[in-house]
Amino acid sequence: ELFALNPPGFAESVAYVLKLVQEQIDAGIAPERIVLAGFSQGGAVVLEAALGESRTAVGGVLVLSSFLGSKLPKSGSAEALPPVHFFHGEADPVVPMDWGQRSFSLVQAAGAGATFRSYPDMQHSLCQNELHDIAAALSKLLGSEQAL
């Protein structure tokens, strides 16, 4: 296994994200208007919250320099999985890009629509091109007509 599944504190973090999402839904926000985003370990948490056994309905997931931290349900239960957009630095020494690429493949195999973008020379951080791509993904997910 390339990375440890369900690390300590993982389930508690996922439960907390699910609680935050439910609070937004209870406040009247439509689930398709909620996008979960996470960097590094946070990406593993939001992937589980949106795609795992106890997933909640959301409009999309942004995974930044991250990896899948749990096993996904079999593709037969893939009804209404949200789109997932991966963003990863090709020079990341903390979360190697192949972890992100393997996670992307597993998410696709589970039946979710997914994209993967990588950035030359970017380490475990953000870059201007990535921020532009994140803005474009958010615009597409949320249906914004405005240029960001």
C-alpha cells in the first residue's frame, strides 16, 4: 500500500466535515451548491466525506496535493457521486504525485467523474496556475457565469 488507510483521527475529522455540511443544508443551502476542498490530509478527509460509506451529497470536491485515505464503496453504489478535481505538484516531496494519480484512478474506478491537473516544479504548496484552475473548477461546479 502506498499510503496508510484510515490514519488516527481520520474518522473523527470526516464526521466533523459531515456535521458542517449538514449544518449548511439545514440552513437552506442546496447540497449541489456545497463544494468540499482539502489540502494534503484535508483532501483525504473531504474525499471520504463526499465518496465514502457515510457520504453526504455535495456539488463537488477539490483535492489539493492529497490522496485517498480510505477504501471507496464498490462502483455499484456510485449513484450521484460528485465530480472530483485533483490538483498536484509534480515536485511534491510530502505527498508524491503518484499517490495523487493513484487516488484519481481509484476515484474514477468507483464511478465518480474526476479530473487530474499537475504543475511542474510545484512542491507541497500552491501556485498561480493552480489557483486559476481551482477558480475555473469552482465556476464550472457552481454554474457561475462570471469570469474569476
